[in-house]
Amino acid sequence: MAKNATKSKNATKSGKTDKPAKTLAAAAPSAPNVDIGIKDGDRKKIAEGLSGYLADAYTLYLKTHNFHWNVTGPMFNSLHTMFETQYTEQWTALDDVAERIRALGYNAPGSYREFVNLTSIPEEPGLTDSADWREMVRQLVTGNEAVCRTARKVLSVADDAGDDPSVDLLTQRLQTHEKYAWMLRSLLQ
């Protein structure tokens, strides 16, 4: 009997209890709607614009990283280092843009397919068709300028809606990409 004394009073021969199962706590109410002082329609337009910007910025990041790996010639060392500095900074900035889209209440794009469909920057062929360093620099100039044009469009929409965080983020990105375009263009002059 001592063995059985450790069993619950309500235990059956199979070892299961007759007690009713505990019920789970009631599910939390669903999250409230996003209400950050920006109209729903404006938030959607800004998020869509930021998604296009994110696609352009991601495509430029990939292109810059690709060129970092594949640059050759007399400018190898300086360009290899410059491209690494740029793609490292760009990678960090991508997260800020995606998180801003989420803060507006929308999902950020995150797949190659989504980025290819949203970007205005042409994708670069792979290693077998790598450009020489001058063509790489030229493509990065035009890529940075494309990112700037996209940022300006979204910035205008965000500014009209009073979305100061998006305006601030895009202003910072514009400053960076305009500087990159200038520095890269200088190599070709």
C-alpha cells in the first residue's frame, strides 16, 4: 500500500487521474489597431514606398558586395576596401528601414523574389560576366543615385503625412547614398 500511497486519490489503474483538465487562460485580446497619428491610407502609401526603397537598397547592397568579392585590376586594394565599407554600412541600414515598415503596421518584404519585383536597379550577372573595375564603379554610381531617387519620392509622401521618423530615416539615407555616388564618381573623372 505504501507504493500506492504516492498515487493521487483520483488515479485509475492506468495511472490517469479523473480530475478534469485545467483550462488554459483566456487568449489575450488581439492587438489594437496601429494608431500613431498617421492616417491608415498614408501609412500604407509610406510602407509601400519604403518597401520599394528597401528593395533598391538591398539590390545595391548585393551588387556592392558582389563587386567587393570580384573586383580585379590596379585599383583592387582601394576598391575592395571601399566596397566593403559601403556594403557593411548598407547592411546595417537595411534593418532600420524594414523596422520602420513594421512600425507603420505592415510586413517588410524579405525575399529575393519580392526584392526583384520591387527594385528599380537591374540585377548584375554572376562571376563569369563580371565587369572591369570602371564598369563596377559606374554601376554603383547609378545604383546609389537610383536609391536616392526612390528615397526622395517616399520622403515626399512621408513629409506630407507628417511622418517625421520616416522623413528623418530617409534624409539620413539620402545623405549617405549621395556621398557614395560622389566618391565613386570621383574615381572615374
